[in-house]
Amino acid sequence: MSATLVIFMVLAVLVVIVIAKTAVVVPQQSVFIVERLGKFAATLEAGFHILLPFVDVVRYKHSLKEMALDIPEQVCITKDNVQVGVDGVLYIKVMNPHRASYGAMDYGFAITQLAQTTLRSEVGKIELDKTFEERTTINAMVVSELDKATEPWGVKVLRYEIKNITPPREVIAAMEKQMRAEREKRALILNSEGIRDAAINEAEGQKQQVIKASEANKQQQINEAEGEAQAILAIAEATAAGLRKVAEAIEWPGGKDAVQLRVAEQYLTEFGNLAKAGNTLIVPASLSDATSMIATAMNVIQSKK
């Protein structure tokens, strides 16, 4: 009984070993590379698979997910001979598991080293001031160069991102001074431009004020001239109308006597005004001069009829 139990237990252990060697479950987004007697046999995708015991062996396991590789900081020399420390992160994905297994001993290590050398080469083509502005260009150039090199390895380089660019402390201090000087320069320029614009605006305002004042004066003179012309015209028309009325009144009975009386009144009134206007007074030689003046005026009126 004991010998039979031992044999049974040995057989059970062998069955477990065989099942462990032959039954393989591949997780989702994973690929296993199977070798048969040391040679590539098959690529197992996600699911359950049965292998030949002691003949088939799972040699490589690859994840088809996107992976991130940390690129350690390294010293790069720019075009203007300044040393800067640059680090980054690289994103890759296995596209061909067969090539990833047999194309490189360790594609992760190989890609990391290649990324460092490519980054040093690209940083050496530009000056320090442009390294901060040209990050996108540097990233694109590194991805382009790495993608060409990693194609035989079955790995796709998706993108590269520079994390930090660290210049020496002396360079950082000089850059800060330069930035302060540039800001002060821009402030002075903006201040001078503001003063210039204010002066221009003030001069333009004075110019417009002078123009408006001259236009207003011109319009005032025009309005005054038009007003005076209309006033003269109105006076002339009123005088003409008055004269017509006087001429018509003369034709009425007693009109001539009224005219003589009016002329005599005007003569005496004006003669009195002359006496008030100054100390010197010229008087007619005889009082009959007034009568002769009235007679002369009446003769003029008679001649106009």
C-alpha cells in the first residue's frame, strides 16, 4: 500500500508539472514568445494556450501597452559652449514582439542610451538662449532619430519630452540680469512712447481747437455780414416804403401844407441840436433864411412830381 501511494503521488506531481509546462494563460495586452528546442516557434496572444511539455518554452514576455522610460539627466554642451543638464522622459510601444525579442539584447537600455546621445547632438546645434524656446523642435528631432533606429527592434518611439534644462548657476545669474535689463529697457521704451503719444495727442487737440475756433470765427463773421446786409436791406425797404407813403400823402388835400410844417419842424429841431452840440454856433444872416430853406425844399418836392 505504501509503495502504491508513493507511485500515485509521483504521478500526481508529474501531472502537475506537465500541466504547468503545457498550459499557458496570456493576459490582455500581452504577448509571449515561444521557442521549441531553442528556436522560435510561435507568438502567443491573449488567451489560453497548450504547449508541448519539455519541448516548448516561453522565452520572452512583452507588454503591448505604452511604456515610459526615464532618461537620466546628462550634461550637454550648447553651440555657444555652455554646459547644461538635460533630462527627459521617452514613451515607447512594442509593435513587433518577434523583433523586440531578437532584435536587441535589451531594447529599453539601448533606446535610453541612444536617446541620450541624440539629445546631446541636438542640443549642440543651438545656442543656450534658444534651448528654452526650441524644446518642441528638440523633442521632435529626438523622436525622429530614435524612430529610425528602433524600427529593426520592433519598437515604436511615440514621443519624447524634455523635463528640465538646468544651466550652471553663473549662467542663471547672468540670464536673470539680462532679463531684468530687458524688462527695464521695455519699461523705458513704453514710458517714452507714452510721453510721445501724449504730446502728439495734445498737439493734435490744440490743432483741432484752433481749426474749430477759426471756423467758428469765420461763421460768426459770415452771420454778422448776412445780418448787417439784411438789416440794411430792411432799412432801405422801410425807407422806400416810408417815402412812398409820404409821396402819396402829399397828393391828398392839405398834404403840401403838412410837408411844409414838417420841414420847418425838422429844421428847427436840427438847428437846436447844433446849439447843444458845441459852444460855437453859426446862425443865418436873417430869420428869413429859414423861410427860404423851406421854400427850396418845397421846390424840390414840386420838381420830383
